[in-house]
Amino acid sequence: MFDPIEKLKQYISLQSVSTDSSFKEGMNQTRDFVSDVFNQMGLNVEIVDTPLHPIVVAKREGEPSWPHVIIYGHYDVQPVDPIELWDSNPFEAVIKDGRIYGRGAADNKGPQMAHIAAVAELLEAYPELPLRLTFVIEGEEEIGSPNLLPFLKERKEELAEADLVLLSDTLSPSAEQVAITVGLRGIVALEVELTGPNSDLHSGLHGGAVYNPAQALCELCASLHDKDNRVNVPGFYDDVASVEDWEREELKRLGIEEVAYKKSLGINSFHTHPGYSPFEAVRYLPTLEFNGLGSGYQGEGSKTIVPSKAFAKITCRLVANQDPVKIGNLVKQTILDRIPDGITAEIEAGHEGIPYLVVPPHRENSPANYPSRLEQAFDAADSAIAEEFGKAPLFLREGGSIPIIADIKSELGLDSLMIGLFLPEDKIHAPNESMDLSMLTRGIKASKKILANLAGIG
Amino acid sequence: MFDPIEKLKQYISLQSVSTDSSFKEGMNQTRDFVSDVFNQMGLNVEIVDTPLHPIVVAKREGEPSWPHVIIYGHYDVQPVDPIELWDSNPFEAVIKDGRIYGRGAADNKGPQMAHIAAVAELLEAYPELPLRLTFVIEGEEEIGSPNLLPFLKERKEELAEADLVLLSDTLSPSAEQVAITVGLRGIVALEVELTGPNSDLHSGLHGGAVYNPAQALCELCASLHDKDNRVNVPGFYDDVASVEDWEREELKRLGIEEVAYKKSLGINSFHTHPGYSPFEAVRYLPTLEFNGLGSGYQGEGSKTIVPSKAFAKITCRLVANQDPVKIGNLVKQTILDRIPDGITAEIEAGHEGIPYLVVPPHRENSPANYPSRLEQAFDAADSAIAEEFGKAPLFLREGGSIPIIADIKSELGLDSLMIGLFLPEDKIHAPNESMDLSMLTRGIKASKKILANLAGIG
């Protein structure tokens, strides 16, 4: 009998911090653990080397006519700092009041375990299950999955013939309301550095004669939004995918009040486009965000200089249909067009990620030739979640970015069924991370029903 | 015979870095040296204790009817870092190609020595010279003269009955063209900190819903100037003293070309109010300058956050007739009026300094009842400098601030005759500081003529 909670406790105890090379041993142990679990389930395990942390691939082969599901997860976790804020050892799973605590409990060891356990239980019950499975469990998600796209390209032939990807690495609004994420924002990053005089100047001797680059930066950055917080870059919204009525209706069932959201952020007012609630704005609209600013003297007291330089770190979150390369170039050109005399600019391009959107079946805007097994999976998830969690799932876009989901779509042509099994209170990436065990147990049941349905035995 | 160059070499060799407590011994030795010099000249020396570095006061008493000149200087110097950029030991005077090198050579030991030597030589030649003198040589100029104003207040009775203050701690444009500084800008500092959400937020999950304080800061700061670089704060220019035609004419003789100034700053364009040259702008107009900006992530690469906070360090340079307290309040109130919903602001007031302006005699805007001994001193300086340097001095306002000059005016009612004896190439506050020895020798002669004239023997 597969014991998911016992397995998860072992999984959490393994120290798989991918960003820190001192955790090399922990990464190896974790990979061995994952391999063993899949071996015990009778899958064919392969460790695929990458320049850094290998990918664990575990397969259940079968007839070409059987449905083929790729199940994605990651065995690496975030660092545990600040360690002094943890109430227990982050690498020792502790169960308390129906929650399991430890680094990675919710991101992503627990949610991933729902699908592993579902497969293990299904295969115990139905050794002849007519379903092909490929687990892809990577070890570099927390450092940006630098080697996953190369892996997808290399294995394109065998992976692209799958029907869909199933994963749980997204958020649900509450334990009563599961969300299926159908959209993720893309991203494009750039950094602008302005230079005025060739060195910091005495603000008495030269102030009033020269363009202060900190002032020029503020004027430039201020020009990038209008008073309604729309991005003031010509063409920025040209390709933005429209929002359907069903999406807005679905989102109204989110169950979070604006007042509570404001309170949690400590603000007295939102700042959204007219006609968009804050919940809509983060999902349906692109942004241009200043992630950092710097110029001149930042220490205690004052230093009377005209700084030589000023910089802004900018990222744009993009919605479906927007191209990060195109938007990056638009923003860059707009900035260059607005540099005043007396100031020079350098713009450095950063990382990019494509936005993602899958329209669920049976919506007014669903594609005409909906892939039948994807449709079957969405339908099965809809009813399985309704049965196990007591409420039908919400099909929602999210504001965050998981670039690999868009990469899987663009490289393999596959859509993803993303079932949210962690919750806002789970403290992912923070001290005292935990997972609601009822999300795990119900998640296992739902996953089993979805997979069984696809295999034609549900 | 007083040997000014020998004395200056000794003076430079003494390590009087006021800001660094490890130079306590050097400060003591320097103070003793200055006292000894004045004692040897037959003056009555008093060491006036302060909470940090004492002030050396040296007096030549005399008949109440004799003119009384206060000569100001400072015996402390800037730190020598970065020491590796010095071509010689900063505390060992080296004479080369007509210049004397070492920390403090130009700021202020050399220029100050011109007046000490002038007095020494005059007193040797005319032991009965009918002139009262009070040297005030402080040890805290490089740390903002925190104890000079309290000293002025305490000694107000004896100091206020002087006729004027004579000093050389300002710049002349070249060795051929001495400037007499007649105006200094004041200053008022403040720091604005904006807060949006109560912590840094994930820019995917929340971006688009909340006001980014870095964006709000840019919008706020951008609102503080119009496109002609005028400060956009209602009332900011209300009290600005007018500029007289003679001032603009005088300034045209500065002898520095705009092209050369631009080149030295590495910029392709100035950014001044229409109708003001860059040389006029820094002297006749107040500014609002961003000395530093900071927000969010400033390290390598990118971090996809909506920052919680953003700050700007601001100083305004003020011109004659502007009140730092009034302007500080105007700017503060304007900023508070412009804080949008969703953002809160905290403003911290910094230091303040009053602007200073003395109109030389015989100008269209000179006061009607010009103090006769001040008039005599200005006239004597005019002709003495013309004789010794070959060209009449320019009477110019400067863009920098020396708050003690305005303090002396407001506390004692005395104006200052500021004769520029250091030059742009002297590298004050920087490695390889030096002074042109011809500025010293000619400065001694000019100072002697001015003092002798005041004493009625010129």
C-alpha cells in the first residue's frame, strides 16, 4: 500500500535547495528518493543529466492508442532563510492541526505527491490500466528551469505525442474552492540606466545648469503610465486577448472581498484601469512595473550632489497573445524616444517568458476542434473536483508566470491541466511553509478519478 | 621675517582631519601650531573650547576708533582617501612647478596663510598699525561648523562691533582673474519616503492591482519641475532676489566658454531656465535637486516585485531673500498635496542654511547708507587686486553654500569680503590637492594693501 503522507514526510526531510551548491548532497538524495518511489511503482526511471540538476523521468509505456499524460513536478525547494523565523526544523515534516509543515510541503512536494499517489493507487488497483504516463520531475524550477526547455527540445518526438500535461503547482483561493488555472502572464524584463554628467557633481557649483539624471529618470518613468494606470507605450495593448463574459462571471465566485484584499496589503485604495476590479486587473491586463530604482546617495543624512547616473529595473507582465520580444522592443523604443537632451540612456534586456492561455471546453470562445482527450480531462477534472471538494472548480487565469507552461505549449503543442492544491495561507517561499492535508487527500482522489476517466475506467 | 611658504609647509604637514577621531593628535598639534604662529606675531591667543574641536581666536586690540577686521579661516582639512591616488604624501608639502601640494594646501591652509602673512608683515613694518584684528580659525569647517554659530552667539558683543569679515575660502575662475564672492546660495534638505503595500509583493500575483510606490515616487518627483526645469512648487520663486544688469555683465567676463563647460561635464546640452546661461542659472536661481533615489531591488539581474517603499533625497539651493524654513514648508506641503490614493508619505526635514548676498558699493542697487569701512574695504580690494593680479576682480555670486557667512550676517550683522585664492585646478577635497604659489604671494600683497588702506596708511 502506497502511504502518501509517510512518503511526503520523507520527501520533505530531504534538503533539495537547488540554488545553493552546499545542498548538492541533499539534491542527490532527493533525486534518489524520487527515483526509488517511481521504481517501486513499477515505472521505468531515467535520470536525465543537465548542466546542473538532473531531471527525473519515469514512464509507464503502453499501446499507442492509450491516452498519454505527462505529469510535471519539481523536486527542488526554496532556501529556508531566515531560519530563525521557523517554528520547527524546515527539513523535518511536522503534522499539526491537519497541516504538514516543512520546506517544500506546498511548493511542490505535497501537491506533486497527490498525482504520484493517485498513479500508485490506480496501478495497484488496475495493473493493466490502459494509460501511458510520463512523469517529468525537474530539479531547477526554483532557479527558473534553465534546462527544461532544452530537455523538451531534445525529447520533442516522444513527449509531443502526449495528450496533455497534468500538474499541481498553482494556487486555489481556499480549501473549499479549487481553481484550475487556465492562463498565466508572460514577462519581459529590462533595465534602463540614464547618465547625465560624467561624475557626481557638487549640487551648489553645478545645480541648475545640468539635467539631473535622477530627475530625468523620474520624468521618463512617470511618462510610462497615464493617470488611470494604463501603460503609456504606443502599441502596448494592441495584441491583448479579450476577456470573455464567462471569465468575469467565474472570477466573481472567487470568494475574496476587495475590502479584505486591501486590508491584507495595507492599502487604502487600488490603482487599476477603470472598469477592472483588482482581481480582474492582475489576470486580464498587462503591466509595466518598476521593481527597483536607484540613483545617487542613499545612505543616512544628505549628500549634496547631482548624481551622474540613475537606473530603473522594469518588468512587464504580459497577457495572452502578447509577444515578449515585441513588447520589449516597443518599451525600449519608447524609452529611447523620450530621452531628453543632456541625458544618455543604456537599456539592457533581461529575461522573457511567453504568456499562456488555454480555453476550457464548452465555453463560447472554445476552439472549434477541441482536442478530445484534453476536453475529456477538463470535464473529468470539473466533475471529480466537484465530487471531492463539494464545489465545482473555478477556471481562472492567474497573474503570475510559469514560463515552462508556455514553453511546453509552444515546443510540444500541449496544453496543461493545472489543478491548484496549495492555498494562500500555505506560506510558500516563506518560513513555516505548510500544506493542508485535506487538500492532499482530496487531491489524490480527484487525480485518480481524472486519470481513471481518461483511461476509460471512470 | 615671516616666511609664509615655510610656515605653509609646516601647516600642511600637520594632520588635521576633523571628521576622523583617530586624527585627534593631529588636530591638537595643528591647533598648537596656529597658536604659536599668532603668539610669535604678538597677538593675544585664546583657545575656545567647543564640544569637539576648539576654535583659535587671536586678537590685536587697539583704540575703539580703529577699524576692526575679523579674519576667518579653518585649520581642519578633508580626509585624504583614496590615499592610493596621491602622487605624494598628502601630509608632506611638496613644491613643484610653482605649486605646493598636500592636503589642505588650497582648502584652507594656503589661502588663509595669505592673510596671516599679510598681517605678520604689516605688523613687522608698522608696529603701531592703527587696526584692530580678530582671527577666528575654526577646526570644524569640513564637518559643517556645528559649533561656530554658538560661538558667535556667545561672543556677539565683542565680535559684532567689528567692521567686516575678511576671508579667502572661495574659488576664482583662473590665476589671471580673481573673483570676489558676493553671494552664496542657501540650502534646505528633505527626504520623502512613500509606502504602498505593507511589504514587497509578487509582481505577478498583485501587479496591476496596487499603486507601485516606485511609480508614485517617479510621478511625484516628475511633477516638481516643468519642462523648462522651473521648480513646479507654488510660491517657490516668490521671494527670489532680482538679478541686476551689472551682475550679468560682470559674469560675462568669467572667461569660461559654455562649450568647454559642457565638455568638462561630459554632457551635450545644459538644462536651464530659458533666458539664463548655465553660469547664470547656478548663481541666480534656486533649484530643487534629487540627490538620491531608492526603491525595491537594486542588485544584479531582476526581482519581480512591487516594492513596498520608495524614497527620494531632495535638497533645494536657495538664492538671496529666500527663507529655507518657508521654502522647506512649501515643498513639503506641495508633496503632501500630490500623494495619490493608495500611497502614504513621510517627509523628514534635513539641514538648512540661509542664502547670502552683499551688494558691492557703487552699484545701481547698492544700499543708500553703505557702511563706510565696508565700502573702503571693497574699494581697496578692487584696486589692490587690479594692481597685484593685473586685472580688476569680478564681483560674483556663487552657486555653493557657506552657511556660516549667512550666520555671521544674521547673528553679528557683518558682511564678508571673500577673495577667491583657490582655482578650479586645485583639486580641493580630492587627491593631489595643491595651490598655485603665485596666488599665495600675490594674495599676501593684496591683503596687505587692503588692510593698510583700512588702517589709513595705504
